[in-house]
Amino acid sequence: MIIVFPHLIAKSFCAVTVYPFIILKNPQAKNDYILINHEKIHIRQQKELLWIGFFVWYLLEYLFKLIYYRNSYRAYKNISFEREAYRYENDLDYLKRRKWYAFWRFF
């Protein structure tokens, strides 16, 4: 389910996914198929890790990468969940063939 709620999202982001919702900053983003596909990949990841497991893993991985890279943007871009989503966001058929726990390859 896609929701537009601009006040919930930080300036530097266009969307946030909290299963089962994709929350967008701008209503025009509903037509951005690449962004929506990126967020749908996150929905699949969250389902696999039963939602809370995803967010715990995401936060811990971000903190470790932040210590390693000493740069918040590089830490974010190198989280395994984000690496998978960015790698396949342009492939609109990816979720049809994606194997369970595919993000693990990007860890």
C-alpha cells in the first residue's frame, strides 16, 4: 500500500518502507517505477525477517558500517539491504525471480 505523507520523511529521502506500507514524500513519486520497485524490494526483505528483524539488522549493520566508513552516506549505501535494492531497482521483473534472503549475497 502506497501512502503520501511528506512530513514523516527526512529531507534527504524520497520514500520509507515500513511493511506493508511504502510512504512517499511527494505524490508524483507514485509514478516513479524505479523508486517503487526499490521500496518493494525492501518490503520483501522485511517480510523475510519478520519486520522487526529487518530493522534491528538494518540499524546494527548501519552502525558497523558507519564506524568502518566514518561517513553516514557511504554507510547507508553499503547496507546489504540497500545494496540489493539499488542493484536491482531498475529491473522491474527482479522480484518475480528473486530467491529468499537474496540480500545475504550483498553482506
